[in-house]
Amino acid sequence: MKKIAVFASGNGSNLQALIDAIKLGALQAEIVLVVSDRPNAYCLTRASEAGIPTFAFRAKDYENKEHYESVIKNNLEALGVQYLILAGYMRLIGTVLLESYPEKIINIHPSLLPLFPGKDGIGQALEAGVTETGVTIHYVDEGMDTGPIIAQEIIALDENETRTSLEEKVHAVEHRLYPKVLRHIFESEEK
Ligand code: GRF
């Protein structure tokens, strides 16, 4: 059973999908901590409702990234965390966490990387007028959404696609794909 920490900054619907998949037995993992850089984010409410401990911080209360990541690292190590699962965490991971968890930090991004990295992958795809976009799950490196790709799923855009309709499609794919891909990664490590 893998011990994981989920990092999120916002709504946390992907966190919820992981919580639900674990509850259903579709993902053999235990979320031992939810980390958020936004103390009022709804993801923290979801964590508390599921009985998961949380660590919330404000970056501006720390000297720099190394400082707050060292504090996070201490928390993760105390809990025996094996994987860092980013789910809408809006900060770049720095050297402290990258060096402590090599190839153990995974992110989900709402576009077909390398297209449309960074903020608002969905809006960027709409703006560009592409006929298809998608979801990417990848390992995290020091860049912005640049690490090695693990899995992708394509989503076709309809002619009259709106932001709302595309968001719905992307989230539906994310919520199905993230637990499934993590399950494969964790299972293949057990062998
Ligand atoms: C998702 O679209 C994810 O791909 C991106 O941020 C969004 C987070 O949504 N990295 P939520 O907070 O999980 O609802």
C-alpha cells in the first residue's frame, strides 16, 4: 500500500476522485497528507471531510521556496510518504522536494503536453482553435509541465465547444485517468 501526499491549490476535484477511488478499492493507496499553498482552498475541506490530515501554508510567510519545501519535506518524511501527487497545485516544485523524491512526483495537466503548458491549459486550447486537446499525466521535473510523459488521453472539441463544456469533458477524463494511471504505476512497482 503506497503512502501518498496530494498537493492542491484549489477546488480539489481530482483529490476527490483519488479519495473516491481508494474508498472503492480501485486504487491501493493511502493519502496520508494533503498539502495546500492556499489555506482557504476547498481541497482542504474535502480532505478534512475524508479525515485526511492537512498541511496548509502561505509562501509569503517563508523566506523562500527552499524554506517552505523543507518544512513540507519534514512533514512528508515523518509520515513515510512515498509519492507526491500534484492535483492542481499551482507552484513549481523546487530542488528540495525534487531531490528528496526523484521520479516520485507526478502531475496531471489539462492539455496534450508539450502543447499548452502552464496556467489555463483549457483556455489556451480554446484560444488556439485546436480540434483536439486532452489530458497528460507526467513525472515532474524542474520545468513547467515539462517532465517525462506517463499517459495521455485525447479529447475532441465539438464545433460549438464552450469553456464550460470543455472543462466538463476534461475533468471527467482526469477523474477517470488519474486513479487508473496511478494504480498501474503502484502495481508495477510491487512486482
Ligand atoms: C485540473 O484541471 C488539473 O489538470 C490542473 O488543475 C486542475 C485542478 O482541478 N493541474 P481540481 O482542483 O482538481 O478540481
